[in-house]
Amino acid sequence: CLIKAVHVGATTQQRILFEIANVDTLWAEFRVFATHFNKVEVGQEIEIEFNGEAITSTVTNIIPTKDQPFVFVRALLDNTKFNLSSGQLLKGYITTNQFDVDLAIEKLALQELGGQLGVFVKEGEEYEFTPLILGRSDKNYIEVIDGLVQGSEYVSKNSFLIKADILKSEVEDDD
């Protein structure tokens, strides 16, 4: 029920009492700005995120706008598992360029230390900061051009805790 305009015991004068809708299928609508809309096509896969979850759909419509620097991109959503509301804010990702890289790391692993970006690599029982030269990236991964070898074990989650320990020990050493 989307609208309920009545209460127990109330009377009505030819107005709508209930408006019922089936929200098992919804449209997700996104704005794609001029710098990117020439790379979007009907049928492309779109990953839609909300509350830490993701739904995969496809672009079903591209709708031009008058006097606006964007187009609307629509995707149909199967809402039977997610219980989304009409008008809910979502984030969509469309892959417009794919490329292969020799080595990539998770973006969340990156830390800045001493003005350099790098990761903490496991060296025996210790973790050592290793500066990296980075390249292209997507939403989750970034290319490593130099500084890390294939198969190196690096900290991908909560690496900020190691950085905090290092900075804390540096401050204590200064005392």
C-alpha cells in the first residue's frame, strides 16, 4: 500500500482511500553526465549499490534531457529480495573501459606514509611499509606498476591500524 488516506471510523467524499502498488519490479534511474554518456549503451551491465549490498542489472533505457548536461540511464530491478522503496537513493556503476594489468591491489590496502602511497607487506612476522608506483584503477582495485612483486602478501583490510601503531611508536621515540 503506497497511500492510505483513511482511518477507522472516517468517512469519505469520493476521494481515494487506498492506492496499491506492486513494487516487485522497480526502475532505477541514474544521471550520467556528458563526460561519460557517450560510453554508455543499452544492454551494458550496471552494478547498483545500496546499504552495502549490490544488485546487477542491465541498462534498459537512455533518456536524453533538454538543456541539461546529463542523460538519464534506467535499469530494471527485481525487488523481490531487496524490499527497496520507490525514490530510495542508490549508487550505480557501469563499466565503460576494461583493461588487463599484470598486478593490482585492493584500493583499501593503500596507506600514505612519509608522503608516499604504499601497502604493508608481510616480511616474516613483521609488516613493512612498501611504497608503490601506481597506475590505472577502477572502483575497487588499482594497478601496481612498481614496488611489489606478484604473490607478495600485503594487508588489505584495516591497514590503518598498522599505520597508527607506526606513527604512535614514532611519537613515543621522540619523547
